[in-house]
Amino acid sequence: TSAIYLCSQSLMLAKAKEEWDQEIVDKQSEKERYLSERITPLHTSGLSLSQLQDLCRELHEKVEIVDEERYDIEAKCNHNTREIKDLKIKVLDLRGKFKRPPLRRVRVSADAMLRALLGSKHKVSMDLRANLKSVKKEDTEKERPVEVGDWRKNVEAMSGMEGRKKMFDAAKSPTGQ
């Protein structure tokens, strides 16, 4: 399989080289076509000295105009490049200086939270634990009667459908019978 892979790689490289060469030839022909459309050939034969001087002045004016445009575009490009460079430096500075700290769990009481949210307006203290229902241990022990006995008898009594019926009946009646 590696031989097939290498063969396919070499075929792809050969095809890419052919396309690249063709692209270069196409670009060159496109450039020649564009220049032939834009630039008219100069006919200097049979012109007098004053006509040649006028032609030279016209060409110098056109060159100056193109040179000014090139200079303006180059200045804009340099300005944008500097601006991009500065922004990249700012981004790197911001990334390096300010690391996000790992978040920690902070215990805040309800009073402190309300004080932080409302400021000095907060006068009422909220004691959330005062509203909770209190349960005494003695009450829970009375509700669950603890049967002390042989656990094997209890397992045998509860096995099968009769045992499940006893459990269902015991859960249904409040006294357990």
C-alpha cells in the first residue's frame, strides 16, 4: 500500500507541476495581451524635432501621473501594514498580561449578597435558616419501631406473595396492622 501511495503522490506532483507551468504561460500571455491593448506603438519616424519634444513631454506627464498613483498606493499599503503590525502587538500584549484566573467558589451569606446588590439601602436581614422546619430526633425514633428478633424468620415470612401482601398492608395502615 505504501508503494501505491508513493506512486499516487508522484502522479499528483507531476500533474500539479504541469498545471503550474500552464498557469505561468497563461499569465504571461494575459500580460502581453493587456499591454498590447493599453499601449499603442510609438511611430517616431518622420517626426520633426519639435514634434518629438512634444511627444516626450506627453510621455513624461503620463509617467508622472502613474508615478504619483503608485506612490499614493504604496504609502497607503505601508500605513496599513504598520497599523496591522501595531494591532498584532497590542493583541499579543493583551494576551500575555491578562490571564484569566481560575474561578473559585466563594461562600457569601444572603445578607452580604443583598448588601452588595442593593448597597446601603439593604436594612432587612434575611435569616433563611429561621424559616426552615425543625425536626426533632425523638419524633423520628418514635415513628420507626425497631423490631428485634430473628432475621431468618422475617425473611421467610416476607418471601413469596404472602409476604409482599403483608408489606403492602403494613404500608397502607397507619398503625402498621
